[in-house]
Amino acid sequence: MKAPEESMARATKAKSVDDSKTMTLSVRLLRDDKTVEDAVRSSSDIREVPAKSGRLYIGQTHGNSPDWLSIINQYSAEGDIKLENKSCSSVLFLEVSPDGDGKAKRTFALAFGGGHLALTADAFVRNFGLRVTLNSVARGALRNLDVATLDSTTFQKRIQSSRKSDLRGFGIDYQNDLLRLAGGVPTDTTFANSLAGKDALTITSRLSPNDIAKKCEQALKLFNATDYQKDYGFIDQIVPVRDGDLQKQLDDLVFTEVQLLINGHPSDLHMTLPEIIDPEEGHDFGYFGIGFKSGAKTGFGELAIEDYIAELKAGRPAEVSGIAELKASHEVRIVVDGQGDKSKRRRVYDCFVYELTYKKNTYVLFSGDWYCIEDKFFAEVEKGYQALLSATPIRASTKSTNEQELIAELDKDPDLLNLDKVKASPSGAAGANLEPCDFFSRDKEFIHLKDGHGSAPISHLWNQGIVSAESFVRDDVFRKSMRDSAIKRQWKAGKSGFEALLPDGRSKPTPSEYKVIYGIMRHPYQRSKKLGLPFFSKVSLRAAASRLQLIGYTVEVHLIEKL
């Protein structure tokens, strides 16, 4: 007969096994300088209830009819259908230490249902989930990545693999892409079956409620580890700024840029959504907050700094006294019938993207955070850029106010043939209508032009040069189409001899005989009075130039001062 103690132990063990099941947890790490009260939005409907351990908040929304219910009822043969949307929310705050010994305790927030909507993002450690994931998942066990390419426009992409894959297979540009989220299978499968992380850490594992604190302890240890540096060290090229005084100084400079835009001056400040939007979800964006006009809002199909500033100027911009007020008040919301949906809102500040040089360092504002560019990385990018920069541009300066006026100005040069808006389709892609270049010179230069302060991103210019140059070398149909168009254009312009510099469709060109020139109109920077490009434009240029040089082309950047 078994001892009572043994029977009780087995019963307890059985109960523990019965309680465990596969579940997904959403875990956030509270900042050292923030409290639980700081972490819960004052406008949130969740309330605190007594808890056996930690602090527990719960909430239940009132029922609301979905927007589409009126459409459904038009087709109902049984009278009006009654449907309501309801949601439940909860947030559990737990204090743990990395070794479970009660020392160096940190507070974690576990959000359930819509609980994450009640949390203040600024109260939590940024990239906590990303760091834990990269310290846990080997480079060959990745399943998905979110990356953002910072440029005049921020391009974002989500890359998913149907099975565990190596980092190399995701096509990450280590120099140009900011890794924002990673997911995969951890090496230690007792910790989790799968992980995904950005600011929050998503843990999928078989566990019981009593295991949750232990999972948080393990996550804290992994966050403090440095294993990620072996395979993911490139993430240190861009480092978050955490010094509060420096953040305030940088924020004040952003507000200065907003003021410049309001007063009609150029700025490199722009906007983008800080996360990927479902393309199947219809949406129009509107701007709300202090200083904007009240009443029905205009909906815009995309976020743009020009629309934001125009809406603010149409209201009362003087009421916005500083960056703190802008951060607290200005929001982007989904607009339906002129009204903003408060459940689908983002801070305008979180949508700002800006790069500047301050106290000899380069900083980037993205998704509500400032990042400092690693000195070595910055130096490498700058060195590559200077090597491409021409000391004798096609024009040192121009009074042209936009790209089309510059094209009209250069069209008078007898040594340049205007090919702007010429469309040449490569073989197998009828109707592709690629533009070979804006001008072709007697020195065999493909010249691509861009107003660097226009709405289109500078990276489009790099891509245009790549596509044209590759098609010129590899595609006889493209070459013939381009040559035929050159003959027509030079006849119309009263010029001659350019067709002799372009091979016919049957002759393959030698790339080393040609040069790709990127001509960019820019205002001088206000502080240095020098011409330049945004840092992340230089980064993307570096990748484009390397690709062209591998083919055999010479590449140059010509900066043209806008007077």
C-alpha cells in the first residue's frame, strides 16, 4: 500500500499536467523608471481587481452594432438582425527576477484579449521581444521577419517562411534594413515551441498558470544575454537612444522642422505608418488634435507630411506650443464618413521619420523612437558616398524649382539628348514602359534626375538607374527600342550623332564604356550650408552603386544646388 504522501504527490503532479495546455502569451517588460500606474492609460476602461499575486486589471466593452449591419439588414427577409461586437480585456502585472532569487526584480505585463490597447507604449522597454527572440532563435530556425528600409519614404515588408529557414534566405540587406520583428523556433524548446518579438514577446508554449512567472524569469535572462551578437550583430549598427535629456533635445529639433514646414520652408521630415497595414483593409487617414479644425475630417488615402501640415495650417497651428503638446494630442485615425475611429488611432509622433546630425552623431526618428547610427557604420557609408560624389556636376546650381524645369534647362545643351518620358519595353514584358534615363550624353552617360525635396523617395532614383542599366546590357529588345527613340528625339531636337553611341539590338554593349549619373536637386542644409543627402538615402545608394559596379558601369552622384 502506497504512503499517503506519495499518493498526494502523484495527485499533485497529475493535477499539474492536467492544468497545462498550449497557449500564447503576450509579454512586455516595464521600464525601470515607470510604474504600473504609468503603464495603464488613464483613458482606459479597464479597472484593477484584487489579485492573489501581482496586480490584475480587467475590462469588458459594451456591445456595439458593427458598421456593416445596416447593409446586412437590407437583405434580411426576417426583419432586422441584432448583432453586437463585444470584447474582453485583461492585463496581469508580475514582478520577477532573472534567477528567481528575489533580487533585481523587474515588472512584466501580460496582456490578454484587448488588454494591450489599455497600455501606454512608452512605459515599456522597446525591442524587448526582439532581443529575447534573437537570443533564443538560431539563424537557421527563423520563420518570419519584419523589416523597414528607412529612406525619404519608409518601405516595410513582412517575410514569412513555410518552415524553419536561415537568415540568408530572407534577403535581408544588413546595411539598409532595420530589423523590427523576428519569429522562429527557439533552440530551447522547453522555453517555448515558438517565439516572435518586437516590443512585446509572443510566447507559444505548453504551460499551466503556475508556469507563467517562470517563463518571465527566463525571458528576462534571455533579454540580458548577448548571444544575438554572433548571428545578428548587425542590429547594433542602429542603437536606440535611451537618454531622456538627449531625447528631449532631439524632439525639440523635430518641432523646429514642423514649424519650418508650417512657414513654407523645406524639410526632410516625413511620415509613415509604424507598422504594416493589411492591404485588404480599406482605410482613409485623418489628422486630429489641438490646432486642427473641428468638424468633418478629410480622409487621405496615405500618410503624407504635406497633408498633415496643410490640415494644421488650415486650423490654428499657433495653439500647438511645443513637441510635448504635439506628442500628447496629435493623432492619425481611420476616417469613416468624416469621423475618426478612436479604436484605430496612432500618435502622429509615432508616424514621424526624421534623420539629422546632432553633436557629431547621426540620429534617426522612427516609430516613436530615436536611434543613433554606429560610428563605424556611419563612417563606412559616408566614405562610400564621398567616393561616388562628383566634384564637377552637370550643373553646380539651378534656378529651376522642380525636375521638369531642370529638364527644360538641360535640354538646351547640345551634348545632351532628352529621353525624358521615353518608354522602352524589354522582351517578354510588353507594356512595361521602362524609362531609360532623363538624358543621354555624348560621353555615354545615362543621366537620371530627381528633385531631392519632392514627394517621391530618392531611392526610386537609384532603382530606376539599376533597372535601366541592367536592361540595356541584357535585353536586345530594350536596346533597340531605346535607340529608335533616341533617333526620333534627336531629329526633333535638331541634334545628331547620338545613335552612333548606342548599339543596335544585335550588338551587346560593354558596360565599362558607360556611366550612370544620378543628378539630384537639393537645398543646402541650413546649418552647414552644404549640399548633402539623408543618411539612409546614402545607405540605399551604396547598395545600388555596388550592383551597378558589379555589372561594369561607373557610377557618380551629382548634387545640384537649388537656388
